[in-house]
Amino acid sequence: MSLEPEDFPLVTDKSQELLNEKQVVDYEAHRIEFVRWLIHLGKNPELAEGYGRDTIRATAYRTDQFARQVWTEQEGGYTVAFTHAHADAYMTELLYSDNSATHKANTQKALKRLFKWRTHEKGDKEWEPERTFSNTNNDAGPREFLTIEERKRIREAALEYGSIPSYNSIPVTERDSWKAHLAQRFGKPKSEVTAEDWNRANSWKFTSMTWASLDCGLRPIEVERAKVSWVDVENSVLRIPKEDSAKNEGNWVVALSDRTADALGRWIDERERYEKYDDTDALWLTREGNPYQTQSLRRLLKKLCGIAGIATENRRMSWYALRHSTGTAMTHERDLAAAKAQLRHKSEQTTMKYDNAPVEHRRDALERMG
């Protein structure tokens, strides 16, 4: 999937409110040039390697926030000639803010990309920040995480989520209330609820989506882009082509358990009955016919946690929790090489964060070591 600058936030509404018409034109040209560089060269200019969609989007938003602060609090007006002094002042203000360490570290990374672009394309000197911000959680491994036991409970919850009893198992006196439930769920009059709606309520969609993500560590963007053509049920693998992969880094063959392959096969057979899939190869769509994205997946996971009895208070929980748990489990069960291949990492350094044995595993090792 090719990326274009227009796919990302160039001139946000907040920035447009601060600028006159000609400034908007100039700022947009500046942003197009910067984002195009991020797409094609930003990660490694020497190898013509760009960043992935999510990184570019986050960078675009954070550098736009930086620009607005420069205009309103430092320069007192519009400029795109951003300087190291601008960046240092911005990071100093952020230091004393209530923002998280993660936000501060990610903002600094975004500004480093901005000045890396200015170094390569404008001849500016490289920016060396006065202070370094780091995400203190990184050394402790992934922040969003499921244990092996929790993974099993999520897998079981995905069998239960959205399901209802079979029609024949429900007493006649209770069928009317179940019809009312289905009418509300599918947005139709109770009198129009059919046997097909009953089968649809026990769909394999959520099961297949959750199980595939548990097996393959699917990123939200990969759930969004997933296609029927990826699925090889016979060989129990997903075949993700380079143009659909999250970071456009190569073609990937990712292992599936036989249970997951079976669930995907059942869902592919089922999806043929739904009109909204007639003109698309999309593997999963929402009830409204849209691809699943970060927020809808977060809501789904929280519902699955509720069914599974997994507490989410004081705990970050997004779809990445499934991915991180896959990396850690695969590292413990096999090795870093297996985790690297399953998670589709280009660099072993990225996979290293999953090589943190839980304290109980280390304690058992000490007992065995004597």
C-alpha cells in the first residue's frame, strides 16, 4: 500500500485558525515536503527507507503541536524556519508539564525527525538536545501485556463474546425476549428477525480476529488491512505481502495454530453470506462496514477482558497487549529468532524487549541451579 503526504495531517484545524490564507499555503507546502521525506527516506536516508504509517501520523501531529507553540509563545508569529533554540525551549516547557514520560520521549523523537530532515534536505546542523527524555518503562519490557494464563482466558472469551444460545435450546417462553435482543443488536424490527440473524449472532468474526491476533501479534493497522487473500487455511499460515505489511519491509509468512486456522476458515465461509463483503477482500469489517481501527479494537479487548474476568484498572490495555504477549510467550517457548519472525521485526534489537523472564521463572531457575 503506497503512502502519500495527503494521507496524513498536514495543516490541522488548530493550526489553520492561527494562520492567514497565504500562510496556510506556505505551511502546507512545508509539511508536504517533510512528510514525503518521512515516507521515503526518514528512517534511513542512505538506504532510502521510510517510516511506517503510524510513526508518520504521530510525528505529523507532534511536530504540528510544536509549530503552534513556536508561533504563539516563542516567535509571536508564523515561521517554518524552526531552530534548535525553538526545540530546546519547547522540550524545557514539556519537562515541567504533567504529560507522561512516554509523551515527552515520543515528542522528542518527533522533533529529532524534523531536524534530521532539515539536516539532510536544508543543510542545517544536527540537533543535539540539551536533555534526553526516555520512556522509563522500556527497560522493563512491554507496558501493555497479557500473561500466558490471561491469553488463554482471552481466547476462551472470544468464543463467548457476542454469542447467544441456539434457537432450539431456548424455551418457547423465552424466545420472544431473545428476538428483541437480536432486533436491537442488528437494528431491525423484532418481526423481521430471521433464522439467519440467529446464526449471525454466533459469528466466527470476533473469534477469528482475536485468535489470529493472539497467534500473529497483529498490529491494529494489520487488522485494518487484513484480506481474505492473506489466509492459507490448508497450511495454517497468514501470507502478508510487502505492500500490506505495517512497515512495508517484506513479504511475511506467519504461523497459525490449527485452531485459529479452522476459525478463520469458518469465518471466511460465513462472511460470504453478508452483503457488505460483496465488493471487498477485507477480512473483517465493523457492523457499519468500516475497517477495524485502534479505538474499536481497544473497546473489543476491554469487553473480552470483562468476560474473561481480567481486571483492567490501573493498567494500559490496547490491542498491542495481544502482540506484546505473543512476543514474550514465543521468546520463552522457543527463542528470540522465532519471536522475531512471528512478530515480523526487521531488527533483533526490537525483539530484545521480549527477552525478560518473569521473576517466577528466574526464581525457579535459581532453585534448579542450587
